[in-house]
Amino acid sequence: MTRDRLDRTYRGLMKLAGAYGMLALCVFFAGVPRQIDAGAHMLVPIAVATPGVLVAASLMRPRLLPPWFARPERPMHLVPVLLGHGLLPLLFLVPGMGAVIALNLPEPLSRALGTIAAGVPFALFGLCWWIGLALCLWRDTGGSSPQREGPATTRVVPKRPSYPKLSAEQLADLRRQRGG
């Protein structure tokens, strides 16, 4: 697998995670009035879910993300990429499970769907975590350029032309011949 393909997969998974987060947030916020009418305290879930809208929108548009997060390519990007992909699933956990609660399904089905809804962001960001790790540690040796074909190809360095040493009289005669 080439680095470009891995990079496209990384960005595609982040877009998919952002789309999932946005869908879960929309269903969650649609169910908030019903939960408030049922007497549930929704202040903390809303406070957790609100920044998720910005994060989900940013993930769906990688140009809005910092370049070190959208396209990690150096070992110094390792800590923020791994920390980000480790913490972002927690941001979509509450809205995902809240979306299932808002559907008012029977208990066994609600519990199973809640577990799946919580597992999806962990799976997506877990894959992004591993791919981000690989992209941060990938050393680009230039082997993908079309000019290089392998170790048998050698670099040809042109030889510098050698001129004979001229004496002062020969140099002056040469200048006169050239009109200088």
C-alpha cells in the first residue's frame, strides 16, 4: 500500500466519522425536547454535544482541520494525532447513545443499538489512530518517483572539463585572439 492510498483512506475515514457524528448529533438534538418533556436533565448532554457539531463539520471538511491533523507526515505530529483520535470518540459517544434513547425503543433493542452507536466512533477513530500512527512514522525515501527503478540505477555525475594551465604570456595571447 502506498502512502498516497493510506493518506486517502485516513481522510476518508475522518470524513465518515464526521458524517456519523453529524447524523448522531442531528437525531440527538431532535430528541432533546421529548427528553426534557419526560423530565430528563439534558444540560450536561447538550453541553457535551454542542462542540461536537463544530468538530463533526470540521471532520467532514478536512481543509478546516489543521494540516498536522489532516495530513500527518512527521514524527512530531504523532502526539496530537494520537491524542485527538483517542479523545474524539468520546465527543460522539453521548450524542450517539442519546440518539438511540430519543427513538424510545424497547429495552433489549435500545441497549444493543446504544452499544453499536457507541462503538461506531470508537471503530472509526481507532482505524484513524492506527493509520495516523503509520503516516507519522512513514519515512518517504523517494522510492515512488518514476525516475528511480531500484538499486541498480546509479546517479551519473558529469565530469568537470579540464583546461590546461596557461602561462601569463599564453593567456594574454589568447585574450588578444578573442578580441578582449
